[in-house]
Amino acid sequence: MRLLVVEDERQIASFLERGLKEEGYAVDVVYNGNDALDWTVAVEYDAIVLDVLLPGRDGFSVCRELRARGSTTPVLMLTARDAVDDRVNGLDSGADDYLVKPFAFKELLARLRAVTRRQSDSRTTDLRLADLTLNTLTHTAQRGERRIELTTKEYNLLEFLMRNPNRVLSRTQIAEHVWNLDFVAESNVVDVYIRYLRRKIDDDAGLKLIKTVRGSGYLISDASD
């Protein structure tokens, strides 16, 4: 799952980036509202952690602009303001939740899980392809009657593939979504994790779902080769 953190206080931004990455998220960080809007044009995020007091456009303005564009990406607002009017303003601008500084990191994680869960609920809870099922609430997978244990990165990779069935995804597209823009193009981390998934999902199955498109990348499909 890929997140955008928009926070102008560098120490807080660094703390959030480090903590969220330790929890398995891919994280990009920007420090002002204008950059936030630019990045959301270029990258599809699963959620945005958005401070209110920012240089340039503030968080309220950023959130209103995102919603005006038609974006439904969940937004969790952060601010030192705790007045009721400020919280109402944040929610009215289109934020999904509001967290007042200082906050406990585990509460931020819980609120992120809640807003992304609501987004998943509005789409679907179970992703299915052939006899493979991925539950986006419990992060569990099943192939037929066989339950598959996944690490955080394996889950993120499989979810990305299953949300894009029959679509060829390049290594760069996968790396940017599952990891982040710090990904080194020469790294073979994508290939390594594809191998991990194949062992768990395809090795004991007659129909192989994860396919290599030579020179292009990978796709997941139930079409026979």
C-alpha cells in the first residue's frame, strides 16, 4: 500500500516516514501543498496523510482541490489545531478523518486502517481470480481450499496485481506502487518477490496465474498459456 505524507515539519515527516515504512507501507513525503497536488497527479495513492498548516496551499485547500478533481483517495488530516471549527472545516473540505497533534503513532495506524478499510469496502472486500481469493480486510489469501500465508510486501504485491488483472505491469510500475520512488531500477527486488508469490500461489496448482511477459513485466491472469 502506497501513502503520501504531506508535512512541512521535517522531524515529524521523517518520524512518520520511518514508522510507516517499518509497518510495510511504501511512503513518499512532500513538504508543501503545491507539491502534494503535483504528486497526486503523477502517482495513484492508497491514502494521504495531510497536515493542515503548510507552506503555499494549506491542507484544507489541497483536500478541496483533490475532491474537485474527483479523487476519492482517503485523506487523514493532521494538525495542531484542536478547535471544533477547525475539525469541521477539515471534514467539510473532504477529509475522511482528523487527528490532532500530538498523537500516538499506533492511533495514526489505526485511523489509516479505518479510512483505507472504508475505501476497500466501497469497492470490494474479496478480490477473486479463478480459484484465488484475496481478502482486503484480513490480508489473507486462499487458493481453492488452501490458505496462503503472506508477508506484508507479498500481500501488497498480490493486491496490486489482482486489482489490475490481465494487465501487463512493468517492474517500475510495481516497484513504485509496492515500494516507492526510491526504488533502484537495477534492483531485482520485484523479480524476487514475484518468485516468492509463485511458490506460494502457483507451484502446487495446475493453472499458473502469475505470468511473465518477456521484456515488459508481469501480469496475473486466468487465461491458459
